[in-house]
Amino acid sequence: MDHQLIQLNNPLGGILRGYEAIAELYEQVFMGATSVWVELSDIVEFQTEAMIVFAGRESGEFTKNNRTLPLSIRTSRVVQWFGPEIGWKQVHHHGSIDDSHLLNVYQQAVRGE
């Protein structure tokens, strides 16, 4: 399910809209030379019959070129029900890193600096 308003806001990709741009970023992150894992905790869930919003904190690690950084990201994800043929699909994700120093170090590591 693609739509121009499907959106990803994160410290790595900035604001991306549409399935193709988001898939390209995730492919670079998960299929490239980097290793990323995160675990969602401190979860708050809001749900209707056709939509779920998860808000919480993602903790994990980012590794590139033998350099590992801790991740601590405030996050929200919106998942929508598109019917039995398509199912549940994430339509919005927002992540923010609170620690400005860690954000700077993370962005430099992603760029290979």
C-alpha cells in the first residue's frame, strides 16, 4: 500500500514521504554495512478498529565500520488497517534523539565521518 502521505521522520533520513523513499532508506540501513537493532519499551497504545498508535522509547545500538553507538529514541508509530487483502501497514513513524551530542555523533557515524 503506497500513498504520498505515508511518512517517516527520523534523525537518519529526515522527513521522507511515500513507500519507495522509506524502503530505500531502510534498505541502506539494514542491508548495507551498518547494523542496527532497537527494542521498543515504555509503550503507550491508542487503538481504534482501523488504526493503532504506539508511542514509547526505542533503545538499541547502531554499528558501522567497527564503531558502535547506543541509541535512545523517542518514537511514535501509526499503523492502519487496510482490509483483509492488505492487512495492517505502518503509515507514519517519528523518532527523535533527545541527547544533542549523541544525535550529532550518530549523524556523523551514519555519514562515515
